[in-house]
Amino acid sequence: MAETDILARIQHLVEDERQLRDRLQAGEISTDEEQARLRSVEEQLDQCWDLLRQRRARAEAGQDPDEATPRPVDEVEKYLQ
């Protein structure tokens, strides 16, 4: 996935996040539904940011950034612990 594609995906996910919050405020979805869906969006965002960091690190090291691969959610989420 090219860097521009990753950035576009991040932008899309951020918009999804905003829409979920708006829908909650409008009473269109429950707090539980919002929280579950937000968790999924946040996990996907973390994966995208991780992939972007991998690509940039590979490029800085003179390696092929296209060889960076998305890591599983459980691996990316454990970075914060």
C-alpha cells in the first residue's frame, strides 16, 4: 500500500470517527454501539499509523518501503502497554 493510500485511509477513518460521534449526539445510535464501532475504527487507525511509520523507517534506512506490511491488531495494540 502506497503512502498516499495509507493517508487517504487514515483520513477516511477519522471521518468515520467524527460521524459516529455525531450520530451518537443525534440519538441515532446507542453509546454501546458507538463505543464498539469506535474501538474498531481506532484499531484500524493504529494499524495505518504503524504501517506508515514502518514505510518511512524503511525508506530512511535505504530499504524498500513497499516491503512494509500491516501488523495484526493485537500486535499493534500491545505497543501501548
